[in-house]
Amino acid sequence: MEEERGGAGVPDSFQRLWTPHRMAYIKGEGKPTGSGPGDGCPFCEIPEMDDEEGLIVARGEAVFVVLNLYPYNSGHLMVVPYRHIADYTELDDAETAELAAYTKRALTALRKASGAQGFNVGLNLGAVAGAGIAAHLHQHVVPRWGGDTNFMPVIGRTKVLPQLLRDTRRLVADAWPQD
């Protein structure tokens, strides 16, 4: 019977949400091949791109802010030092100060752009702590709303994102506070 339908599967009562862009993440595409800055580190490559292509929201002297390519929620940002370092203790004073200042600006911009009601902010230091790219420090800023955890992520292990990344980048960049 499936052959008669051209391989489309057996009809059932399930709705399907197709997210083919996630296959790159599942397969580990774009992951660094080693721990050095020349080993394909995306956080070293992104600043070389224009803002739209790299999904960059803001640039500072020591850090930049970029949308997560595989977000937990719409507007999931990362504050990243330009310097390729793995641990928070490796930041110098200027980098530490700007990382903190740009995290505050990220919160302000996300509140303005999306009405975020809360945030998860934090670092995953080391692969065992959950860092997907452990060799280059990055701080997550994840906006949260009441009811944003529902059956889709809890049971279906699927996130539904209501905007394309480029649209989200533009909204957050437009809401970014100036100096």
C-alpha cells in the first residue's frame, strides 16, 4: 500500500511539523574539528560575515551578540567574546565587563522586541556541562514566556518557533539599546 502512495507513508491522525534544518545539527555539521580557532570554530568565523548572514545582532569591542542557529526559543541569543577562549576565567577585565554589559543590553532588547517575561542566562563550561562548542566561550540569553513549555517540547521533543531567524535578528537588532 505504501508503494501505491509513492513512499509517503500510511495515513494516521498525527500532524507533522517538518524541521529539515535541524538535520544539520543532528549530524553535527558545522561543528569544529578541533579545539583551536583554525579548526572550523563557528564563533571565530561568524564575525567575518556581514550581520545578516552571520545572524549578528550587535558588535562590541571585545564581544558580539548572535542568534543561536538552533534556538531553544525565538530570540535565543549568545554573547560571545571575539577571542577564542574556552573558560570564563580566561576573560580579561575588559572582556568580562563587556560580556556583562552586552548581556544586560540583550535582556533590554529582547524585552522590547518580544515582550519576554523572563530569561535563562548562563554558561555551559566544558562538554560535560552541555557546551555544544566547548572550545569557544559563549553565554546564552534565552527569553521565556508564561506557557512556553507545553506538550511540544515536553512530550514531542520539538520546539515550534514562530519566526524565521533573519526576521528575529532584525527585530532584536532594531530594539538593541544604543550606548
